[in-house]
Amino acid sequence: MKGCNCNGILLCKLMKLFVFVLMLSFRAVSEILNMNCIVGDPVPILHKYYQSGDVIIAGILSQIYIFSNTIHFHEKPSTDLFYDAEMVTQLYQHILSLTFAVNEINENLQILPNLTLGLHIYNSNFIASWTYHASMELFSTQGKLIPNYKCETENNLVSVIAGPNSEVCIHMTAILSIYKIPQFTYGSASVMNRKTQSVFYHQMFPDVHRQYNGILQLLLHFQWTWIGILYDNDNNGERFVQDALPVFSQKGICFDYIESFPLITSVNDIDKMVTEGINRYNSISKSISNVSIVYGEIETMIYFRMFSTLSKYEDVSIMAKGRVYIMTAQMEFTSFPFQRNEDIDLLHGALSLAIHSKEVPGFTDLLQLVNAIFVLENGFIQGFGEEAFGCFFPESMVDREGRVSCSGEEKLVNLPASIFEMSMTSHSYSIYNAVYAMAYALHNMLSFQLRKTEGVHEAIHSFLAQHLWKLNHFVKIISFNNNVGETVFFNENGEMETGFDIINWVTFPNLSFLRVKVGDIQPLSLKEIMFTISEETIIWPKQFNQTKPLSLCNDNCHPGYRKAKKEGKPFCCYDCLSCPGGKISNQKDMDNCFHCPEDHYPNEEQNFCLPKSVTFLSYEETLGNIFISFIITFSIITILLLWLFIKYHDTPIVKANNETLTYILLISLLLSFLCVLLFIGRPHQWTCLLRQVTFGIIFSVAVSSILAKTIIVILAFMATKPGSRIRKWMGNRLAVSMVLSCSFVQTIICIVWLSISPPFLDADMYSMPKEIVLICKEGSVVMFYCVLGFMGFLAIISFIVAFLVRKLPDTFNEAKFITFSMLVFCSVWLSFVPTYLSTKGKYMVAVEIFSILCSTGGLLAFIFFPKCYFILVRPDLNNKEYLRRGKN
């Protein structure tokens, strides 16, 4: 065989055994037996009465044997074959728990005072035909296989306890259900195909879907989303893949690989299956997942431990030890004797589920008393003692090379846990409870029968003769507290109502190990938290340095990023993309980013929302200070000009330009500068109502005053013609009327605006990313532009009229200056509209203030500064002679 240098007979013998055990599942052995071998009358290897009694419980305890010689199936197992068997020593505890429970019940006169409970143990060796054989022998006279012929008055069969493999239970039920015998199974739960069979079938294993859910809760708790699956290629394994894995996927779990243990259907295909198995293990060893689920039966642990052995003799890398294995409750620590020196580091830090159990008082004391002589004298096979203690008995035919003679003082307590555990396992605890369940059901049935008869012996005789099938009813309704104070009962599906313990495996260099309970999954009947785990007490594999392992397809997407699916990969594999502008993600592995609340904005890392600051054009900020400075400066200049014109009101230049209109214009310009103060500072509802209306009316007064000045210039020129009737229109009445009428129209527009949809205070959440801007909304945008439009209409009329009369002969003709001022005014407000619409936040207010100051300042400069030149710089020109000369 490849990779095997047969330098010694022992090594080659070991390798033949290894390859055979690795590739043969126990169901395959049965199939090979049926297809390729002629079987006459196989009998169990182990077939002993440990204790006889009035009634017996038959235990079909399928111990594991693999023969190290060439494979033979004998009509009757020979003595040589018997002693050349490789025995799984760990399962001996199942037998001891069975006998321990029977002895306790027989010593307790409160349960079965008038009956002695006995037991009969069979070994089916996980072979279907042997299971059927043992089942039929239960209904025969001891030592004779004649079904339905039983002449004994004692040893009446009342129940069968079978396990730990589900295949054993299925084959057993096919026979026992015909006789309506109550059947208890421990270890792996099987699926009954017939309702008539399930009536007599009671599982010490809880609902398997509860175990699926427990594994899922474990994965979700530690956020392990990228895992591997390794399962037995049998009905239970297929059921796990079909039922559990889709649920896992719905909860966000992905699978790096889903592989089954190798299965062989023919002896001739062993080489092919070995190659296939090695390739499969190679692919598993290359997995990047740090967590793997091992779903199997009790014998799966033997295959699992052979990974280490495989790496020594084949060119294949061992599966990474730096991995957390999650094992199912069906599995226990089992091994062949040739594995006793193999390291068990693969199990260090592993987690497993186990049927809830407690240490039964007195059981450990019993184990401490068991020695090699006890094993031999109590009728069980001496192979256990020889394999467990590594010795031989004088009458034994076992190969004595490397062994010493058994002294009889060898004790179980001195064995490492890898050979025999001193604490009661969950399977042994299930057997213990099954025996007590049967005993209490028998007690209740006898009590019921006793009420209908006159004496105890009549009740027992009637029970044994006719009413065994009625025992199933009493099993279904049984409920009792065992010796550790736990309630034992079955639900309507015949399943024991119990939970699971979560076990952490801790191994040691001396091949011993501890199974530490770190959590539990409560039964459905308890209204408590279903899943609890103490993460702090878990010992992880050494490669993780006692930090919680991660098992992800890729690193988590940190806050500020979102997941993006990778093409051709499972949904657990993804890229991480940063959130787009204005959005955040505040948790790991978010599918989408989201907007902050309206009053918050994202921070730079886009993983947190910060509250927006409330802002407005305030007096304290630089822009506000600049505007205040301009307002004060222009207001002072306007006041000085008003004072100057009042002081020189008798001069020709003041009188020539209509003194009243000059005063009105200066006052309206002063008010225009001051109304800008309504636009600065924290806005309120009253300032929002006043600012646009006040600005509109005051500006209308100013522009209408300029329009009146221009018209007065035209009328003044026309009035100089002889016989003109226009002279009577010259005066303050016409000017004031024009100003009032234009202002009245603007006032009406503003009143309509305030009546229909007035301006209001609003908070702009969106214009500025980090600020909430307090602004005054126009209300009706149409009315706002009507106000601006009317001012623009007056300005354009003034510009046109002033442009037409700019060259009229007059000494102090201000039409030229009005033309320039209106040109500036119209330019400013025409550019205001697009600028205003394209600006956001408080800068919209700044644009409007700037437009008001520029247009008002332009009017002030172009209309009044030339007059100040004549008044202050050239007073010699400000006289009647110059006026008269200019007119001529």
C-alpha cells in the first residue's frame, strides 16, 4: 500500500486495520455481509446473562469490534477470532451503568418489592443480521434460536434498551414491534417509518431539531458565519444536511465545504475509496474556516481521531489543529486500542453538545472498585480487561508480545480518560434513566393490576401472562424524579423531555482530557432562557491564544462601510465599500448605508451622526460685521447729506432739483440702509413678516421719487415754452402725488401678499451639510417676485425717461446722474435673481443684503455726490447768475 514501508509485521497489521476502519462505515459492513458473504447463523460475540430475574431488560449494546486478521464472517465466532478483536474500551461504561441501575432498583424495595429485575446483554456489532438475530433470540429459550418457543418461567422480557447507533434501533424495532415490547433507545435518534412501530419506541434522545437549533444558536452567539460541515454518510447525516443546513443559511451561515465521511459499498473498491477519501481530506485541510461541525454517530470519533494517524502513513496534511470543532450529542470519546498512544490535541478547545446529565451518587464509587478480576468474574468478556489494562490472562490466546500478565489489581481509576472515563457520560446517564423509567412503569402497572385482583402473586401472574403489551401505556405517562432530583418523562412523540449541555473539551499531554460544561440548552418544557453559555470559561485551541476565534469568509465591514456582494461567491463573502456622501453605517457588516436624521450630519468616518448646529447671519460673524459697518457708514453719509441739503436749501442747486423730492429720496435711502438690520441676526416670525415688505415699500418710495424727479425735469423744460399750460403742474403737489401713488400700489401688493401666503420662519435642514439654517421663507414666491417686479418696473421707466432727457439744456439737469444710478440699480437687481436662486443657506440673505446696499449706495452716489461737489467744492457755481447763464 502506498506510503507504508512494511518494516515490521506489527506496522503492516496496524495499517491494514487502519485503512479498513477508515473507509468502512458500519452500515457498509452490513451491506457487504448481505451482498458478498454467505452467512449461516451468526450469533453475537457478547451474549451473557449478567443477572437473572423474574423479569429482564435486554440490552442490545452494540459494542464496536474490528478484526485485525483477514475479514471473515463465521457461522459461529471462534475463540481465536474473539480474542483477536479490537475492542472499544470506552463503551464498557454503558454496561456498568446498566448493571448499576438494575442493582439499585433490586435493592430498593419501594419500586419492585415482589419482582427481581434482571438483564441480558447482546452485542450486535452494528451488523443488521446480528441485530435481527439478537432480537429474535429474545423470544426463544436461552441458548436456542427457536422464536416463539420459550419454556422458562423466569426471565420474562419486559423491555429492551438499545443503542447507541440509530441503525441498531431501526433493525431492532422491526422485530420487537411485532411483539409490542417497549423499546428504549439512547445515543442517536432514529426515524420510525411506521406509526405502529413508533408507538412502542421511546427515545432517551431529545428532538433532534432542538440539537440543530442549539448548534445554530452557538454559531450565531459567536458570529461564526463561515464554517465547514463533516457528516456521516447515513440517514441521520443526510437528514441533518437536508433539514438543518437550509435553516442555517437563512440565518446568515455559509459553508466553506460540506463533506461526508467516506462510504464503501464493495470490498473491491477499497483502494478507490481510500484515494477519494484522501483527496476529500486534503480539500478540507485547505479550508480557511476556523469552525467545523462534525455530525456523526458514536463511532465517528474513531474516524475523526484517525486524521492524525493518516498523516503519518499517507502523503496528506493533517486537518488544521487550530480549528474549533463542534460535535453533536451522539458522539462520545471512542477509540481502538491501537489509538491509545495517538495524541488527542485535535479535540483541545472543541465544543460539543451532550444530553443533559448529572453525576449519579455511588456510580463513581463503583468504578473505583472495578478491577480486572471484577471484569472477568462478572461474566463479561475478558477482552475488555486485557485491552484496557494492556495485560493478558493466563487462559487468554491474545498476542502476548509487549504485554504483562494481569495481576487482577488493575483498576479503572488508574486509566487515562482516553481509555476509560470515570465520570458518567451522557449516554450512560440515558441508560440509567431508561432502566428507572422501565422500573417505574412496571411498578405503576403492577399497582393498577393489583387493584383488580386479590393477591400479589395473582397480579404478577396475570401481568406476566397476558398484559405485557399494556406496559407501553404506562411508559408514555411515566414521570418520576431520579436519584439526582431530575424529573424524567416523555413527551407525546415518545422523546425524553430534556435539554443539552454545552461541553468544552480540554486535553492534556498525558492523553487525558476533561469535558467542562460551559452552557446549556434548556428543554422546551421550561420557561427559561433557552440558550445560555459562559464564554469566559471556554478554553480555545492553543493557536488562538485564548482569544475568541473568528470564522468569516472575509473581514467584517467596519462602520462607515457597506457590504457589496462578490460575484460567484456565497453571500457570506463580500467586499467592503465606503458609504456615499451624506450616509453612514454604524454597525459591522451593514448591507446598506442610511441617512442621518434631519438634524444630524455624518462625521468624517461616516460611522456616527453629529448634531447640526443652528446657524443664521449673525451680528457676531465677520460677514455680519462687514454689513453692519456698511450700514452705519452709508446711514451716516445719508444723514450728513440730508443735513447738508437742509442747510443749503436756499441755494439754487437744491431748489432746482425739487427740494421736497430730495428730502423724500434721502429719507427713503436712509430707511433702506436701516431696513437691512431686519435681515441680520436670529430671525423671528415678526422679522420675517417685516423684512421683505418694509424693503419693498421703502424701495418703491425711493425709486418713485427718482421717477418723479425725472418727470419734473421734463415738465420743467416744457414749461419754459411760451403759453404752456404745464407750468401750473409744476410744484410739490405733483411730485408728492406720484410718490404716494406708486408707493400705494406697492403697499397693496404687499398687503395681498401678507393675506394670501405671508413669509414665515423656517429651518433649512438640507442646504448646508453640517448646519441647520434659520431662514425666512417667502411664502408666496409669486408675490415676492411681484414686489421685485414692480420696483424693477419703476426703475426701468425712470431709466428710460432719464436717458431721453439727459441732454436737455439745463444748468443743474440731473437726468444724466439719474440715468447712471438707474443703470446701476437695474444691473444689481437683474443679477440678484439668478444669484439668489443659486445660493444656499444664510448666504441667500447675504446676497439680498448686498443687493440692497449696492443699489442704495449707487443711488446715493450718482445722484447726490455731484450736487455736493457744487455745494462744497464749487460754491461759486451755486448762484443765480450761473443758473441764469445755464438756462440761456
